[in-house]
Amino acid sequence: MIYLDHAATSWPKLPEVLQAMTGFLERAGGNPGRSGHRLSIDAGRIVYETRELLAQLLGAPDPLRVVLTPNVTYALNIAMLGLLNPVTDRVVTTGIEHNSVMRPLRALEAQGLELVVVPCGPDGQLDMEAMQEALLPGARLVVASHASNVMGTLLPVGEIAELAHAVGALLLVDAAQTAGVIPIDAPALGIDLLAFTGHKGLLGPPGTGGLIIAPELDPSVIRPILSGGTGSRSEEERQPEMLPDRLEFGTGNGPGVAGLGAGVQHLLDYGVDAVRAHECALTQRMLDGLGKIPSVTMYGPLDVERRTATVSLRIEGHSVSEVGWRLDEDFGVLSRVGLHCAPAAHRTLGTFPEGTVRLAAGLSNTEADIDVAIGAIREIASA
Amino acid sequence: MSDFGVVLLPSTAAALRSEKVLQQANLQIRLIPVPRELSSNCGIAVRFTWVDRDDVEAALARAQVDYEAILPL
Ligand SMILES: Cc1ncc(COP(=O)(O)O)c(C=O)c1O
């Protein structure tokens, strides 16, 4: 079996990730931060260590500004719903966003938010002139994914940050597809809010993710969208002001966070640069191989420097569902077909509503895997 | 006068960060439950040897850890 669905979730999880998770439950079962006894403190230390590792990997200077959430969807919602006032605010986003960005923004739009969606070109590249123009009247927030989950296109988040800051807007980046896969230095890029999920490139389990808040950003501008027990300021019936407690509600996913810490530690040891080099080599091989099959249309940039390893394609005369089914049944190649929770991105590509076949290589794949996938696509195309 | 002092912190994450920062500064410290007679916003506090008070304060300031109070135990 060849797993080419790393853009959905990375697999298989590393043995040290599984060990960290069972270890947390076996030895550190206390509720982190709720009690003062040793098991609770041990549990708290593991969670805190994960904050430090994430801060190190993503360039955050203060680990207390790493807010842990159940996934990137929560992180994006916490940031957007907490920051925005739909009656007065204006938001600019891009034409390749995932529904975890678009749905909350559309819901706010229904309450009065002024929302501008800047178009992307046919390969997903953002029209930077249109972005600058969209920002002319000013904005409270710009929301952009770092890379598309459909065809891998990278957006120039550093340049977007400059444009946003020039009009006093904040930048929220959805790094679901890039954290752990592309080197990210949040402060150097000027990212005010960086949302990530734990179960993709960060190699952790599902149910983990977070939001990193820049040191300059006053946390009190983000209203907590939920509130509840934090283990801190228990005498107050108000959500605390300080991070991370302000935006962490209820008992967290301790074993998941422990597993995420092990995944991030692996990335720090191995090096995100090395991950990137590995994935660029696989992507180049995939693009070269698929490019030789005449009835295949590929989407996204052909230059591997401008993209992730997530490749989208269609085969003329074959529905995407048929291709996905045959890849799995006849060749043991696991892909994901359809709209990938991102109708906006598919409208940009012109592949809405049928979608595409997505082949997303990751750290666990080899060149031989890519060759099998190319061979399978060639065979399906020739039938 | 007691031999120990305590750093009170606003959150568990801040207490654990302080633990690490102070250990890295080679200070003898321990996490303890916040003594009942003191009030803090977080259930755990950092206990240190009172003679190290200036070093504790300096290390926390260097790492920019916000604390609520430093008190003798
Ligand atoms: C770009 C992007 N944003 C958001 C998400 C949502 O991730 P999660 O379901 O982990 O919240 C995904 C993945 O599904 C994604 O690829």
C-alpha cells in the first residue's frame, strides 16, 4: 500500500509519537495545571515542553504565546471570531482558502462583515496587485493560507504581511499545509497570528493544533469565544487575561499534545530543511512523470520551489471518483478525490464542482512510491 | 526569617516556564502547591532559596516571565 494522502493527515505516525501518547496516559495521567500534586505537574510539564518545541520550530519567541487547540479549525475560529466585529470590520482573504477559513468568514459576512476575496491565478498564485488594491480602503484582518491544500501553491505570506501592515491590518495565516514541511519563522515573516494543525506535517495525532500570537499583539483584543475552567484565577468568574489560558478552554488533549511534542522533536532533530528537500525531490519526480502522460492535466505551479508536495490532477475521459477508486483497488495507491473542503480553490482552478485527484506525498514516502503512483496513473489513463 | 522564598505566577504554563528558566540558571528550585495562606492565580508556585532572590528575579526578567509576586515563605 502506498499512502499519498499526507495533505489530509500524515501516516504512519512515528513510534515515538505513539510512545509519548501511551506514556502520558501511563505515567503522567494527572490533569495538567489543575492540581498541585506530582502527576498533575508532570502532565503540565509535558504540555509545556510541547509549547517550547512548537515555539522553537515556528520561531515564536515566547512559548506562553503558543495556544493549544484541538486543530487548526479551532485556532482559526478563535482568531477570527475573537478578533472581528462584523458590524464595523473589513477582512481581505484569498481565492484558495479552505472552508475552515471561508465558512467562519461567510458566517460573519452574514452578520455584516465586509469581506473581500482576492482572486488567484489559474495555478493558485495570488494576484498581489489585486491584494494591494483590496487593501486600499484599509482592513482589520487579512487571512491567507500559507499553501493550498488542493494543488500545493505557496502564497508569499511575508509580502502579504507587508501589505497588510502598511494599512494597519493584522495577518492571520493558515499554516495547516506547511507547518513542519516548509521552514517557518513567524516573526521574520511578520505573521501576527499563525494557526496550525498537529496531525499533518507536524507528525502528531489528530485532535491537536494551535495558534501562535505575535509578541506585539495585545491578547485582550481577542475575545475568548468560549470560557471555562483553566486552573488559574479560580476566584474570578471571568476568563483570565493572560496567555495561553485566555484562549484555552477546559481540559486539553494531554496525550495528543504529548504525541505532538514527539513529532515536533523529530522535526527539530531531522530538520525541516531536510523534510523540504526530500519533498521537493519527490514532487519534481511526480511532476516529471505525470507531465509525460498526454491525457493528464496537472494543476498548480510546475516550479517545485513555489509549491508543496500536494499535486492535483485530472485524467481526460475519467471521472475523479473512478480514478481514486482504481488507484486504491488496483494499485493500492491511496489518494483523495473531490473538492478537498475547498470549493473556493477549485473555482479558482476551474475544477468545481467535480474536483481533482490529489496525490500528496510526505516524509514517509520514497521515490519508488512516486514511480508506482505515476505508473498507476499512466495505466488508468491508457484504458 | 525562613530560608525559602516563593514566586507566584499567573498560570501553570508560566510556572513551568519559570521552573525551566531558573533551572537553566542553575538555581535550586522546586515546584510546590501554592501555600494556602498566600493567594495566587495558579495552583503551583516556584520555591527557591531566599539568598538567591536577586538571581531569581534577574533570571525571570531576562526570560521576560511575568510573575505576580516574590515573597518569603
Ligand atoms: C489549508 C487547510 N486549512 C484547514 C484545514 C483543517 O484542518 P483541521 O481539520 O485539522 O482543523 C486543512 C486540512 O484539512 C487544510 O488543509
